[in-house]
Amino acid sequence: MCLIILANDPKSLKYDDLETAYKRNSDGFGVMYINKSNKFIADKFNPKNFSELKKLFLIFINQTPRINS
């Protein structure tokens, strides 16, 4: 299954929404974004639990500025 969440401001995503996605999708997670150096990044991972997903997500949201800013 593939679930796509578009967030113009990644910091606006709610943990409740991510947790719901985590519980409903056992195939793992992927992220795509433009980093602060204007480089396209695509990565995928399979967290062992929701706590691990939150830690990884925090890394990603701190690497990208607000989209369309």
C-alpha cells in the first residue's frame, strides 16, 4: 500500500496522523523533500515502532525549510 501525505510545511504534520499511517501501513515509510541546500532527497525506511518513526521524522523536518516559503 502507498499513502502520500503532502505538507507544504512539514512541521505542521500532526503525530496523531503519522501514528495512524504507521499503524495502517506495514510496508515502511518514505520521504521526499528539497533540503536547505536545494537538493532533492528521497529516502525510505522501516521503523521498528512509532517512537523510532518520530525520531526519524524529526531529523527530516529539520533538514528542509518550509515549502513555497
